[in-house]
Amino acid sequence: TTLLVVDLAGSERILKSGAEGAARVQATAINGSLTALGKCIRALGDGAPHVPFRDSTLTMLLRAYLKKASELSRASWSSWREPAGGQSRQHT
């Protein structure tokens, strides 16, 4: 079992917060990591052939967990869409 603790403190709108110096650099890096995470989640959800895990350290660390979560959600969605007996679900 692996436990990852990720500190995303400082994730904020830089202009709104007025962050300067090291705080601004840190907030920019965190926001970049969150953007990269969003791109990976979108690519996995869309079933894209390429997932940009290398875009940030955060996504490289979370790679195995994101892939596993994506596989689980796809399996859950597939089993929901295709009930036993081959009949399609009726939506009302």
C-alpha cells in the first residue's frame, strides 16, 4: 500500500491574491500541476491514445492511481450500460 500526500496549498488566482516573489512562483507551479492533472483526467476519460502524464511531477506521481481509477470507472460504466441478458436499459 502506498500513501501519497500532496500539498496544494497556494493554489489560487495569482492576481486576486497579490502573491509576490516565492509565493507567486509556488502558486504558478501548483496551478500548472493542477492544469496538467485536468488534462490527464480528460484524456483518460475520453480514452485518448496519449495521456500527458509527463507534463508535471504531480501527474507522474499519480500515474498508476489515475490509470487504475480510469479502468475501474470504465468497467463500472460498461457494466451499467450492458445489463445481463443483452437487453438495453430504458431511460425515462
